[in-house]
Amino acid sequence: MAKILVSLDEQLLARVDRAARSRGLTRSAYLAGIASGELGAAPGLGKAPSVRRALRALDRLFQSNITQEDSVRYIREERDSH
């Protein structure tokens, strides 16, 4: 993925950031969606609010369960406990 530098008026940037936040998107994802829409490209799975909610939930899950321990052991314990 290419990284670019774009200059925007500060007020416009603030509006972009508010719009992105309200949709649960990063600034980059929001701007990419606008560009894709303008150019007629498919926006992908992240367009659906339910998908964005699910992805945010997964992010929270993974962030709250960071561990250095053996994940295979936990999976086996969970599987064998039923």
C-alpha cells in the first residue's frame, strides 16, 4: 500500500476527522472510501456498519487479552472443558 502526504486546510481536516470517527474509521480509511466512491471502485467489507462494529469488537478483544503464554494450551483447555 502506498503512503502519501496530503495538505489540507485545518478546518477541513477537522471535519474529515469528525466524519471518520463518527463512522468508526481511521482518517486514511475514510479518505480512501471517498476516493473509491468518487472513482467508482468498490469500498470493500468495511463499508457495512455491522462489519465495522465486529472489527472494533475484535480489536478490543485482542487488546485486552495480550499474553505471552502459549495460546495452543488455552485453546486445548477450552476445548477439553466441554
